[in-house]
Amino acid sequence: MSTQYNSISDPYYSIRHSTLAYIEQANVDEIIAPLVQSQKVLDLACGAGFYSYKYLEWGASHVLGIDISPAQISKARTMKPAHIPNPPTFAVADCTHLTLYPGAPYPLIHASWLLNYSPTLSSLISTFRTVALNLAPGGTFITILKPPTDDPAALVERERALRPMEKGGSGGLVCHVVGEMEGGVGVKLDVRARKGEDEVGFECFYHRREVVERAAREGGLRGRLRWVGMRVPGEFLEGVRDGGVRGGASREEVESYGVVSHYAVLVVEKGGEGEGEGVE
């Protein structure tokens, strides 16, 4: 796992207030609504606590946020909204190291942009093993990552051509393919993030669909697996057509997500003893 966010924590957090981030939040809310009420949640790769606090607003009883970056965890602890009386607990840890976290097992584990920091297939499997260790039988793992595809490089190039940085990118983000991953499991990306005059860069990885699904199974998640595609809620489409939308994206950017998505949500159940695998 990377500690590169220690130096870019503040400018990266500003990206969480883009229109794309609000769309992502709405998609996650829709998926977890039936699952989160009065449940404890483990938030892996929690960053500055964006989703950790959101889960409490959505009805979770308690949230433990884990991130490898001390700078991100420090920021998360300062972000407590006044209307949340019992804030999340935060801790610094590397999610690729097999660790049973306090409060485990959890019925719901969330990870926002975690899997894309696994540089090898073995580290990806290790991350899933950490999830499986901390997930209750029958529990659900929800993670945000790049859309499922057998050709990550081609999809990255399509997105960059459609939403280049000079047009604002995808919520201020633009990805560039800089190399192949070992064993052909995916591609290495250089990501540029811009908000206002600030621009920062970081690296991550885009694994092929089959690789992600295989790693989930080898990591111990044997229940139902499904991909949920990015969906732009009507309020955002209506907002740009009426001249204003949360986060300030242009009409062109918002409507382009219906052509090439920036992300997908992977939902995997741990499964119980003797339960068969299923993929959608």
C-alpha cells in the first residue's frame, strides 16, 4: 500500500467535493441503504473520513476507519461534523497486512479506491484476505474501483479523450497509462488531480475484471459477486440542464458519464459454509 497521500492529503480531499464525488456518494448510498441501518461498519482506505462520517449519517451504529497514511488519519479526526455526536474511530494500518481489526467481525466493510493500490496479484489477494478475515459470515464487502473490463488501457484512453484535463477531467482527475503490470494483470496509471490552481499526482493500478474476481475468490469471498455500474441520478442531469449542479461540473462532463464511466461499485458477499459462488 502507498503512503503517497501523506504529502497530498489536502488537495486530494478537495476532489471529494466535485460533482463526480457527489454522484459516487449517491450511488453508494443507494446500494448500502438496505444494509447499513444500526450496523457497525469497517471503512478500509478511509482517507480523510469522507465515507466514515457518511455511514454514520446513513444509520450505522459505529464506524472504524483504517488508512495507511498518518496524514489522512490526522485530517479525518479533525473533520467531525457538529451533528454527529459519536464520531468514527480511526487508526493507521496497511490493509494488505493480514490483521483482525478491533470490533471484528463486521457485517459491512466498505473500501473507496483501495484495490487500485495493489501493484501485484499477490497483494490484491492479500487485501481481499484482510477483508474476508474481518467480514462476518454472510456479510457484504462494497468497494469503489475502475469499471470492469478486459482491456484497462483502452478504457483509460477512451476516458481521457472524452474528458481531458483542459475540460476539467473526470471530477478534476485524469489517468494516464504508464506501463503494464507484471503478469499482464492490468496497467499502471499516473493520475493527475486538479482543483482550482492546485494539481497533484499519484500512481495506482487498474486490474482486469477477471483478475479482480479471481483475487476475491482466492482471498476468501465466496458468495454472490456483482458489479454495479456508475449511474448519474436524475437530479444531476436536471441540475446541469437548469444551469447549476453540486460540485460545479459542466453539462458536457455530467452527460459524458453515460458514455464512459469513471468508476463502478463491486459488491461481494462473504458467503456461508457450503454456499456456492455466483458472478453477475
